[in-house]
Amino acid sequence: MILRSTLLKPLAALTLLLLLPGCVRITLAWAPDRPRGAEATPVLLTEGDNTASWEARREDIRTVLEKEVYGMFPEDHTTEVIEHRLLDDEAYGGLGVYEEFDLRVTPIFSANGPNASGSFTMSVLSPANADGPVPVIMMETFCPRAAALPHRLAKGASENSGEMPGMVSYVFGRYICTPPLEMILNDGFAVAMVSSTDVVPDSKDAGLAALDRLAAGHDDDETRWGAIGAWAWVFSRMVDVLAAEERFDGERLISYGHSRYGKAALVAAAFDDRIAGAIGHQSGTGGASLNRRKVGESVKAITKSYPHWFAPRYAEFGGDEASMTVDQHHLLALIAPRPVLLGNARRDVWSDPNGAFKAAVGAAPVYELYGVGPITLERLDRYDPEQALSFWMRPGTHGVVEEDWPAFLAFLTAHFGD
């Protein structure tokens, strides 16, 4: 009986992984310690470039990323706080203050088009008795918000809130749903969490329908925004609210995400300069990983599995990535000189850690242009949380495990701690 139960759990986990598409597909390969292949191209800077010449190009790069990858962002927006509730000022054994904001957000693509709205709830857990405004880690979660940031009074809470199915956490890690909240509070950070799928569902039909409704007024189907761009836009709407609250430090708002939400976290920071830094954990294709000369998930594969994630134009580059005029090191460079951490795992080759590393190498000169650095990126397994452009590699596969959050907090404390 003991032998049978010991074998069943890994076999069930393997079966689950084999059935999963896209960014969580199982791989038995190993990521290298040193970067393989040519470095990121094209080169971002040329001799004589300075901060002024780079910043003159930034808006053009953003526009090309919109047209070729993420879709066009709204021209304007509104963010309304419908209700604000303080639920518990002694949450988690007195460590935190738990509150909720009900929000209505409206993207405006055209002054002439109808403006459809989305709504969601943002839960915020902040350190109790904080001495001054606190930094906030903004998160979008795979689990329902009330389960990922559990509290008995939370909107949508149930008796099972906070409980993850054992097989899911076994496969994807202890912290795939709920981060180590007490650890985060003790380090002086608040957590703001939303279910971005309340705005754009993560499914082909429902997602595309929501994107079409929200993008009313944008008539070019090729550059219609995708869910990654919309979820990035949701991060910015979180900033609208948090920056207006004096107990949160508007200069220390950080976007965090794993996998698809790691893509969104990086895109949010690249397109919203108010975001002070980003953690993109295992963000893969359409996130930190280069489109050209890569292993793992291709543009063709990701756009076939998730046609609602990107602009339709992105799918046309599948198999012809060399014709793209931008790549993901451009995305990272747009965040400079703000701190970025790229998280990876050795067996998560589907997310292409090597491609993410080369993108970081390609973006590093822009950081150094601002006087940040030197950025030292020589091996994938050399983690330095003090660097503004940091690369974290651990053993294992796709997920958020116990080793990850101490590494994340070392980076956050180095750049945003008191």
C-alpha cells in the first residue's frame, strides 16, 4: 500500500503535466548555466547614444510592440472606486490590515466609440502599525482573489477559500496561489491582489468577446489588443487607486506575476512609468524570452494555444520571427532604469530561460546608459539581487515554490525596502 501511494502521486502529476498546453508543458531538458547561441540582436544602442537619444526612441518602440505583439492600448481611461471597505485591522494574527476596493474601469479607444467598462475587486493586505507609506507588491492571481488572499470577510469568500487542491500545489508549487503573506508583511511590504480575469476571461471565446467589447472604437482587427495587454492595463488601474492612498507609497509600486501574469507584469512596467519595478517569473514567450533563435514554446505554438492573449498580428510571425522589428529585450529596456527580476527554473525549458537571459543581456546596456550597474550577466545560475536587472535560476519546473519567495524578497528589499 505504501509503495502504491508513493508511485501514484508522481504518476498523477506527470499525467496532469502532459495534458496541459502552452507555458506549463513538461520538459525533461535542462537549461544551461551559460548562455547558448548568439547574444540578443538587434543591438539596442549604437556609439554616441545617450539617455536623450534613447528616450526619443522609447515611444516608437512601445508603438511597434503594440502593433506586432500586444495590441494597441487605450488612448485614455477612467478608474472609479465604487466602494472601499476596511475589513480587518488586525488580520493574520495582528500582522496586517485587510481592505477591499470595488473598481469600475473603462478603456477609451476612441472619443467617438462606445466605452464599455469592466469591474473587479482589489484586496489589499498591508503591514499593521507601519511607520509611513509602505511599498506594495501588485499581483494578478491564477486562483480566485478571495482564495489567493484569504479572509473570512473577503468578498466572494467561502469555507474553502485559501485551500488549494493538493495535486495543483504538488505540481506547481506551494505558492502558486497564495504567496507567503506573513513573510511579506514582516519584510515591510503590502500585497494588492486582483483576479484580472474578471475583466478579460482567460479562455478563447469568452476572452475574445470581452476584448472586442472593451476595445470598441478601435477598428483595426490586426492590432486589436490581447489579454496580456489588457491584464497589463489592469495593473495600471491598480496603480491609479493605490497611488492615491497616503498609506501606500506611490513611488514603490511593483508589478509581480508568474507565467502569463509574469508577461503582464513586465508589459505593465514597460508601458506605465509609474510602476517602480517588476518581477516576471517564468514569463516565457511574449514575456522576457526572445522570439528569435529560441527553444521551448514558439510564437506559432503560443498563439495557437492562446489566440486571445496577443494581437492577431503576432500570430503572423509564427515561423518568421526574424521579420519582427522588435524583440523582448526591447520590452525589458523600456523598463530601465527601474529594477526588474526575471525568475526561471532549470527544467522549465518550455519558458526558455536561455532566451530570457539573452534578452536581459541585450537590455543591460540601456540600464548602464542611466548609470545603473555595471550589470553583470555571465551565467544563468549567478543570482545577484542587488543588481537592477537580476536573473534568478533554481532547480525544478514551472511553478512558484518555497525557494522562490525568499529570492524575490531579497530583490525587493534591496531595491524597495526601508
